[in-house]
Amino acid sequence: MVKPIEDRLRNALRSAGAVRTRELEQAGITRTQIVRLVSAGKLQKIGRGLYASTDYQGTEHSALAAVAKRAPKVVFCLLTALRFHEMTTQSPFDVWIAIANNEHPPRLDDPPLRTVRFSDSSLRYGVEVRKVEGVALRITSPAKTVADCFKFRNKVGLDVALDALRDALRERKATADELWRCAKVNRVANVMRPYLEATV
């Protein structure tokens, strides 16, 4: 017996805050039915090819969940990671993501993305997986984020990197050893050493 469309929709939305068109189709809901469900107020469109239940209320990290849903291989980094780890009071307008040197950046209309390229070792080291709204996000750890800010200081500013270093140590988000290891992976140990020694 074929389940009613409402049951299929409920099952598709149960494990995640947002679902892609493909996931709804895998649950047996056609594109035409998706359009009808949105028109009937039983499903809401929250982005291009992205849907959620009508009672869905986004969080401050909803934009990250939307990006991770459509581009699961990206790693959130720099100002976006600083904000996620509560190591800055700034709210960056763009979502900062890292991709491998040989990858193409994802093409998303919204939110606006700032893409940086990491080496393979830098893309693997110090990356955590966090769940936001049922979506797995790959994001740099606090220590790796600080080292990344020093590596990309010409993009984010040395003042941002120094503030991140001070905050990471003061708020105990990272130890000096963790910061040092990440600095070596990023090849910025010589740049970070005097600041790290002055702060510890």
C-alpha cells in the first residue's frame, strides 16, 4: 500500500531541519507534488532546492546548514568559524568556506560565499563535524581557525588574527600546544611564534 503524501513528507522531514529536492524525490514525492505542497502551505521553501516544515524556525547558523546541505564537502573557516565558536563579536556578511586546491567552488545564489583554498593536509587537519539543524557541518576547530587567520591575515586582517589568538587562550577554546601544532600544519609557526609567546 502506498503511503499518503503527508506521511511521506513527515518521514522525509523527521531527521533533518531542511531537505533538498532530491531527498523529497527519494521519499516518493514528485516535483509537481512539492510545488503543490508549498502552495497548500504544508511545506515551505527556504532556499533554492531546499525545503522545510511549515513550523521550521531558522537559527543564527541556518545559512551554514543550507550551504552544507547543498555542498557537503566544504569546510567552514576563518570569520565564519570564529563566529561559530563565539570567538568574535563580528557577524560576517559572507559565509567563509575552504575547498581543496583542485576543486571548483560551489555555485550557490544565497548566501554569499567567500572561498579560500587549502592544501590537502590543511583541509583535513583540525576539522570538526558539528550538527546544526540535523545537518553535519565540517568546520575548523578553534585552534585551526586561529592558525588559518594568521595564514590568511592579508584577507581577514592581522588584528582579527591577534584578537582570535587572545580569545582562544583567554576563553580556553584552545591550548598553546594545539595552536602551535596548527601553526606548523599551516606553515605559519614563524609568524605566530612571537605573538603566541607574548600571549602565553
